[in-house]
Amino acid sequence: MPRNIFDEVYKKFSRLIKQQKTQLDELYELEEKTNRLLIQNKKNQEKQAKEIAKTVSGTSIASRTLENAWKTITTGIDNTE
């Protein structure tokens, strides 16, 4: 009879250990996926920051362009008078 109790206890511990291993494996997999997502997000943020910097620096209108536009407008006005 005592042998039977030990067998039952052993089986329960064995199941618990298997469950814990499964949970540990799943947590490891989740950690790996999280790390990959964090790395990908970092790369995306760097790319977006570069694109924003390009957009901001490239959108200003040069003063020469404004001067030429003004001259064209004033010349057009003068020619129509």
C-alpha cells in the first residue's frame, strides 16, 4: 500500500513539473517575441525620425524662390496696367 501512495505522489509531481516546463517554454517564447517586437519598433522609430527630419528640413521655401515669385507677380501686374 505505501508503494501505491508514493507512485501517486510521484505522478502528481511529474505532471506538475511537466506543466511548469510547458509554462516556462511558453514564457521564453513570449519573451523572444517581445524582444523582436521591441527591436523592430526601435528600427521603425529611427526610420520615422529620419523621414521627419528630411521632411522638416526640405519644406522651407528658399528666400530666392520667394523673391522670384514676387518679381513675377509684380511684373505681371505692371504689364497688365
